[in-house]
Amino acid sequence: MRAGLRRPILAAGLLLTAGLVSLAVLSLFWTPRPPGQMQIAMRLKPPFEQGLLGTDQFGRDVASMLMSGAWNSLSTAMAAVALGASLGCALGLGAAVWRGWAQALVLRGCDIVFAVPPILSAMMLAAFLGPGRGTAIIAIATFMVPVFARLTLGGARQIWSRPYVEAAIGMGRPPWRITFLHVLPNIADQIIVQATIQLGLAILTEAGLSFLGLGMAPPAPTWGRMLADAQTFLGPAPWLAILPGLAILLSVLGFSLLGDGLRDLLDPRAS
Amino acid sequence: MRRSFFPHAPAFLHRFLLSAALVAGTAFAAVQAEAAPKTSVTIGMSVEPTGLDPTIAAPVAIGQVTWQNIFEGLTTVDRTGKVQPQLAESWEISPDGLTYTFKLRSGVTFHDGEVFDSSVARFAIERARGETSVNPQKRYFQTITSIETPDPQTLVLKLSKPTGSLLYWLAWPSSSIVGTRSAENNKTTPVGTGPFRFVSWAKGDRVELARNPDYWNKQGAARLERAVFRFMSEPQAQAAALQAGDIDAFPEFAAPELMQSFEGHERLVTVIGNTELKVVAGMNNARKPFDDKRVRQALMMAIDRNTLIEGAWSGFGTPIGSHYTPNDPGYVDLTGTYPYDPEKAKALLAEAGYGNGLAFTIKAPQMAYAQRSSQIMQAMFAEIGVTMNIETTEFPAKWVSDVFKGADYEMTIVAHAEPMDIDIYARDPYYFNYGNPDFNAVLDKVQLTSDAAEQAVHYGEAQKILAGDVPALYLFVMPKLGVWDRKLKGLWENEPIPSNVLTEVYWEE
């Protein structure tokens, strides 16, 4: 508790993300009602009148859909960040070893990927692969790669110039051993902080993609599609837009705070 | 690189702010004082036409701007759907039904001054039926073998076989009479004989029309000086524009769930009318498992139409049992042929060899009615052990190329807008891949007579065949959700043909 007061940002971030994760995991075993179950006679009932958070235009339970949507959002975002981070880190670490043209190639590649908005690349991907979760994961991961590549390249170059690494080079250790024994462990905290922050961004992008119909196919509930469906119900049923909007807001905020808090914790000099 | 950044401001945020701003705007407009009787009207439409020549492209939005306002036909249909004379004053049909002799109206001129006579009428019909014609309803002219013009006021059509629907088809927007000098440019600057002339088209925003002072029919001349069509696809924006008074009428309001927000409004009225918009879930009858009639019948029985209408379209809609609407002549209510009965549906599926379930994909356009209906159908099919995946397919471009032209699909869903288009099931090729000689024979009989009562009997038979064979799942007819100013009179309440006829529209004092 005292630790929480000393680090309110970290505590708030932890609280929000822990809440999100536990709801998401819980949805795999239990939701108030099956999230896809329609009861059209019970459509558009406000919160507390029918279920905890009301029903949507098909009479589905909003609370159950939000829980199930949390899992869909979170698992997509995590898969995307994991994919993007491993690819990006591999590229960054490799570029730090070879330098020269390899480094230039990675950096210019990053610039190119940065120039294409993820929504656009997702739409192009969807045209080839068809919309779906896989497409969303690949699209989000694509724009994660340069973030991690640049981060690890910058961090790794610093480590490579440290005396103990130079000593290891002098002892004839192969570059891959140095990378895994000395470089990676020393920049791991930076990667973890970045990954946490990127998770929030990935959730936001996933919501954007499913809002546009490029995310998971129905009936799987996603926050983005809940928002999209709610658009014309803003007048008669405002909770349909407010609740998923709030869910997105709180999750992105949670991961952002957690990332900031972790950075302060792991790297006290930065703050 | 450490800070998180959000360069991709989500689209929904943008839309949200936009609608918030629009709602705020309504507060001001409500205070606006009423001026002297208005002589102009602003009509809202959800879809902007792709061009302004209804004789060369299919989108109904083209006719909804131009038909009866700019363009007229030899015949027309009135607000009840009955065929009436227009540029043809009268006609005679030979006893064998093979010769139609039209007496054309004199004193009619196009907006550019060209005089309308039989040579112009012949030009227009030849253009519509010729080799190079891209007329969307070209087949309506296929029985015409020759066009004769014995004198400027007489037009004779010779037919290869009796065509009982010819006079009705000649009233369609796609049969509009166009001028010889102006036809080429009608796509951008339409010139017709109607009560309004074209003024301007600001793409993405509006089309403006002005009263035609030289209109041939002094009694039927337009009462408005000016008419504007504005295009707005977002239902929230439509509602805001109506409430702000920026738009006087939305004859086809896009969101049924927002209709109740107009109830009790001091200036606006809601008018629910009939349309010809049949929402049907077509199946590829040539592809397994839909080549088995029992599968199609089982799927039909899995659907509770009333619940579907409630969930998808807020209860606005009439269930149908075949490809025919209650306002069409000879309508038979066939919703009871395969009524909602999940138990029977399961049994029938088992009989067809799909007792362990069935999975397929529906290619659903992005329109709200299609997406919502698909999701409800998905839930209803799940009840009988059928898994339906929903694949959103962009309409019109991708849907037209994949489904409509390519027939590369299992199931799809779309609203068919053309009135009296039950004959699409007799067309080959057509995306249903239906092909039933008995059905084709019944439809041929319809054309052998021009007697309405006899036609109605044949149409009844055709409906029954479709209701039994279920080449497509027949869901509901969308109503026309009209919202307009109380003082605005003369708009069509029903829509026997997609249109916005403004001739009789005026402002009450």
C-alpha cells in the first residue's frame, strides 16, 4: 500500500491492467450471459433494467460482450506486440552486430514502415487475406516492428561499446553469444517498458480496425465493432457507445500508466 | 522512441466530434423565423447518383434525382403505381398484341429547345435497345423488332411476341426519352422534357434543379421555383440536418432506430410508406449444399422473420414469402409456406444428409440492414446446428464483381430495389443460378396477355413456385421511412418505383 502511494502511476496502471486481464480471463469461463445470445424482445434495455450494463440492438447482454471483447482485444493486441517485438528486436540486435549496410537497411526499412499508417496497411492486407483476426495481428505487428528495431538498435549499440563487451570481443566470443549474454539482458527493461506502452496502442488500433470491419468476424464481440454498431443508437441508447468507449479508454490508459510506472521503477535516472 | 504516440487518431473519434457539433448546431436553427411561403425545397438522399443519365446506368439514385423531374417517358406511373400516358397521349394495341401505335403529344420541347416528335422517340428507343446500348434494362426492349414513324405525332412499335408489360416498362427511368442533340452529355448535364431543368451538380454535395418555364403541360407544371438534392450518407448527420432545417425532406431516411427521435417534433412529420425494396438472402443454387432444395427450405424455416425485422430494422418492415411485395399486383402472402419451425428445419437438414451440421459463408454488404440481418440469421442458424460465417463485402464494386457478376459466393444478402423484378429468377445467367423451366414458362405466360387480372393470376403462380423452391431466403420489404416538414405537401408517400417526384410538391401557407 505504501509502495502504491510512493508510485501512484505504477499503482494505477497495475490496477487498471490487472482488472482488464482478470475480466478477460474470466470471460473464458464465465460471463453473466452467453455473449452472442440474442433476445430480440429484450433489445435496447438500459443498464440495470436488463443485466448489469443493459442490452444492445439484438438484446445481447452488454456486460458479457464487453468481457468477451476484452479477451478478444487483449489477446489480439498481445499476439501483435509479441510478434512485432520479437521481429523488431531480432532486426535491431542483428543490425547492431553487423553495423554498416545492415544497419542502414534496417533504419531505412523502419522509415518506410513508419510512413504507412497501420489502418492503411490493414486495409491492403485485408484485400489479400480477407478481414479477420490474423490480418489484424499482422497489420498491428507490422508497425510495431520498427519501434522495437530502433529501440534495440540504439540500446544495443551503447552496450556494444562498453568495456566488458569489448573485453568479451577480445576473448574471441562469437557475436551471438555476446548478444544474448550481455546485450539483451541489459536492454530487456527498455523492451519491456516499450512493449507495455505498445500494448495500449495495439488495443486502440485493434479497436479502430474492428470499427472499420477489419477485425474479428462476428459473432465474436469486439469493442471496435460495438462502437461501430452503436453509432446510430447514440440518441436512443447512448450506453452502447459510452461503455465500449470507456473500456478502450481505460485499457489504453492502464497500459500507458503501467509503462510509465515501470520505466520509473526500472530506470530511476530517467525521471 | 520511448513515448507512446497516437498518430492514428481513430476514425470513430472524428465522427463522434462531428455528430456532436451537428447536434449543437440544431439549437440555433430551431430559432430561425419562418419567412414568406418558400418556393424551393431541399431533398436529402443517402446515396449520390454516379451520373445523371438513367438510361445508361443501373443505380436507382440516378432515377431518384432525374425521373419525372428532368426526364419523362412515353408513359409514366402515378403515385399508386398505375401506368399513365405522358409523352404519348394515347395508344392502340393490335388484337394480336404485336403492334403498339402511340399518338405522341405535340408542343413538347426539350430544355435545350429541341422539339419532341416521333423521330426523337425512335432515336431514344433505338439508343436503349441497340447493339452498343448499355441500358440497365435493355432486355425490356428485346421484343421490339422495328420502330416506324408514319408522321411526327405517331410512333409504331412492332413486336416479335406479345409483351404485356411493355407499357409499364416504358414508364421506367431507364426508358426515359432523351434528345438527339443532348443524349451524349446527359450523364453530366441532363436535358429532358420534364417540369424541372438541370442547373448544377456539385459532386459529393448537391444537384440543383430549377423550374422549367416552358413546360408543355401548363396544368402539371412545377409549383416550386427551385429544388436541391443533397447527399448525406451518415444517418446521424441526416437527422441533424433535418432537425436544423437544412434539409426539408428525407424521403428515404437511413436509420429506422432514429425514427422515434422525430416523434412529436413540432416541425417534422414521419411518414411510413411502401417500397419495392425486397431484402432477400440469395443462395448459389448451383453450389453444394444449396443445390439441394431441402437445405434451402430448412434454412428458410430456421428464420423467424418478425424477430429478424424487429432486430435488424426496429420492427419497420413487412415479412415476405417470395420475391414480391404486398403492393405489387396479384400479391399472395406466402410467409406460411415455410414458417419458422427450427425442429422441422433440423429434421429436413438431417434428411438431406446434413444432420451433423453445415457451415458456409455469407458475403454481406456493409449496409446496416445487411449486416444486422446477417448477424441475426447467424444466431438463428446456430439454433439448427448451421454455422454461418459473415464476410463483409464492399458494396457496390466488390459485391457486383464477386457476387452479382461472378456468382462466386455461397449466400449473400441484398435489397432488390427494382419493382416487379420477379423475372430475375428466369434470367440466365443471374447470380442465383436458379434455372427452373416451370418457372420460366409461367413468366412467359404473363407477357402473353396485357390483361391485368390474368397477369395477376400468373404472377401468383410464379410467387408460389419461388416460395416452395426457396432459391433465396425471402425476408422482408423495407418500408419507406419518410421524414419531412409538416408544411411540405405533395411528396409521394409510397414508392411504387424508386423516385422523388417533385412536380406536385408545394409549401402550405
